[in-house]
Amino acid sequence: NSSSSQVMLSTAVSSLSLNAPVVRPAVSNARMAAITPGDVGTTKPLGVYDPLGLMTRMPDKYRRWQEMEIKHGRFAMAATLHVILTEAGIRWPGYL
């Protein structure tokens, strides 16, 4: 029963994302302080993808957000590794 409600919820959420409004083109000719065309993470057809213009309006905050994203990504990878190892039966001594 809970499985079917989870499927229904995920279907509803995914259908909402399909109807998202189209965002204005993100290619900008302005000089970017944080990312430049050709850097890792840029794509050929789009170039520097910045739909909200955060790199040009708030470059110092944008750099901070990049650092926070990297930090949170590392914590998420460690948490995922913990779940995989715990499910595989690997336990550390003591209560962790």
C-alpha cells in the first residue's frame, strides 16, 4: 500500500517537472569571473549556463555557493558510501 502511494507521489512530482516553464537563453557574452567558456562543466551548445545571471550579478556569492555545493556533495558521497557498506554487512566496532 505504501509502495503504491510512493509510486503515485513520484509520478505526480515528475509530471510537474515536465511542465516547467522555459527559461530565457543562458548564453551570455559578459565576462564571467567564476567560469569561462572552455572550463570543465561548460557545454558546447550552451557555453556558460547561468540562467539566473548569478555569475555576473553576484560573483562573490556565486563562488561561495560553488564551495558549499562541493562540500555538500562530499558529505552526500560519504553518506552514500556509509549506507552501501552498512548494507553489505561491514560494521565498525562501537556505537557509531
